[in-house]
Amino acid sequence: MEAIQSWVSEHKLTSIGAIWASAIGASLACNTRARTPLKPSLRLIHARMHAQALTLAVLSGAAAYHYYEKNSIKQAEATIPN
């Protein structure tokens, strides 16, 4: 688990882009299998909207994690006596 966390922290944009691309693919696959009467252009728009929502959630989580990590490092430095 730590190896995954370290890789994600080193490659933030790559991991967010991969999540976005996989969300587009998953949404398109779900909409295609559902046999909805939507045009392909509307399916693509909906897939993009789902991927954007997921990406915003991931970005919010990454920001919260970065804030938590930065504060925990500051607290650790403050408790270590010189």
C-alpha cells in the first residue's frame, strides 16, 4: 500500500489523468450496454460529465491528503527537540 501511495504522490497528474480516462471508458461502456435511445454524441457528453465529476472528487481528495500530509510533517518537526 505504501508503494502505491508513494507512486501516486510522485506522479499526481498521471494518476489523475488515468482516473479520468478510466472513468470515461467505464461510463461509455455502461451507457453502451444499457441500450439507451441516446445518440452517441450525447453518450459521449454524459461520459465526459461523469468523468469530470469523478476527477473533481479525486482532486478534492488529493488536496485534502496534501494538506493533511503537510500539517503532519509540520507537527512532527515541531515536536522534535533540537
